[in-house]
Amino acid sequence: MKDTKNIALAGLFVAIMLILGYLEKILSLGMGYGIKLGLSNCVLLLCLYWFGVPLS
């Protein structure tokens, strides 16, 4: 049961990362070309912190 929960949470994190990446691309906030905030990277760091390297 714990493995199923971890896989489901990892899938949710991936979905959140995709949504944040898309929103970040649309709302570039007037920054220069190629400059992004990296919001999806923050979600990846949270996933690494909570689940560790093998699941992330």
C-alpha cells in the first residue's frame, strides 16, 4: 500500500511540475529571453527531499 501511495504522489508532483512549467512559459513576466523562474525545479526539490533520489 505504501508503494502505491508513493507512486500516486510522484505522479501528482509530475502533473504539478508540468502545469507550473506551462504557466511559467505563458507568463514570462517581462524577463529577458531564456530567463525563467524555475518553479517546476522547486517542486522537484521538494520531491527529492520527501521521497529521496530513487523515487524522484
